Amino acid sequence: MRGQRLNYANVASTLALLVALGAGSAFAANQLAPRSVGERQLRPGAVTADKIRKNAVTAPKIKALAVKNGKLAGGSVDAAKLASGAVTGDKLANGAIGTEKVAPDAVTGEKVNESTLGQVPSADNANSAAFAESANPAAFAKVDKKGGLDVSNSKGIGAVKEIETGIYCISVSAFSPRGVQVTLQFEGLGTIAAFARIGAGASCPSPQVEVQTWNGGTKVEAPFFLAAYR
């Protein structure tokens, strides 16, 4: 512009050029070409939590194994967040489920391996009680061949009656027996046998005990011992 004189037209055209250049730069900054900004153009820490739109990050956008234990807030994953069947046996750490985590009655008999269980104390006591009663029954009797009861050698017996030859009906007063055992008092009579049963019709109804003594095919009178069990 040497040799030219500064006038209004020159000033106006220069200002117009500057305005046009400034507007073009502003337009270019606000109108970026598609896909022109990638990871390289983002400075560290540029995308913060408050810059992410709500629900913008969906499950398909999360890389496998990207969310680890340290990234989960305390209590953020509750039962309602777990899919059915999501927690399988191989997902549980050894010792993860203690007795306090098991609901009452959650483990049923069919889930228990019986061979791993020892005998419970009450069952052991029950066995001891059974052996004790076998050795010392709660009701027993010594009966002569006429049906007489030896009270000094009997216990828990109400009465004994010979209802016919070789058939005796015995009342147990201590309890209603569920089992009985009869043993003959040996008198050198050879082949005499005896049997006992609970209840025998109208002549000796349950819970009374009937004892019969036989010699061969004939009923005979014979003394015996009787033990009754609960």
C-alpha cells in the first residue's frame, strides 16, 4: 500500500477481512468434522463423571472384566441385582458360607450324607437305655406251675391266673407291654416248651400276656419266668 493514501474505503475493507477471518475460525472450532476427535485428542482427566450423561454407559459399552471388586460401592450389589442362577457353586470361595449364613431348616435330610454323621448323644443314650432294660426289665415275674406269683422275685405285675391247664394270663401293671419273653424254670421234665404272646382273644385280651406251656403235643402245667418290655 506504499504510495497509496489511507482513506475510508481502505480501512473498511481491511476491517471486513479481519472480521471474516475471525468468524471463520470460530465456525471451524464449533463445527468439528465427524470422528475428528478421538482418544488422542482427549487430555487425561478430560471426561469426568459429571460430563457423562445419565444412562449413557450401558452394559454393551462395558468391557468384559472392566468392573472389579474394588470398583463396586459397598452394598451396591444386592439380591435383587443378581440374575437367577448367577451365583453357582464354583463362584463361591472356600468357607464363604458359614453356619450363620444358613437359614433354619435350609439343609434337609436328603441333602446330608449320613455316613459323615456321628451318633447324636440322645441316640447313644437311647441305645444305653435299651441295653439297660434288656438287662433289668421294668416288669418281670416268677410264676409257679399253678399260676402263683412269687412277689419277692417279681416287679410291675398285677396278677397271674391259670385259665386252663398250661395256659396262664398275666396282667402287667407298670405299662402296656409291646414285647415279652418267657423262660421255663427247669425241673428235669425233658421236652417241655413255652411261648408267650400279647393278647389272646376274650380269655386273655390285650394288653394282658398269655403264656402256654407244652410237653410234646399236650399242654401241661410248668413254672416259668416272664419279662415284659415297653
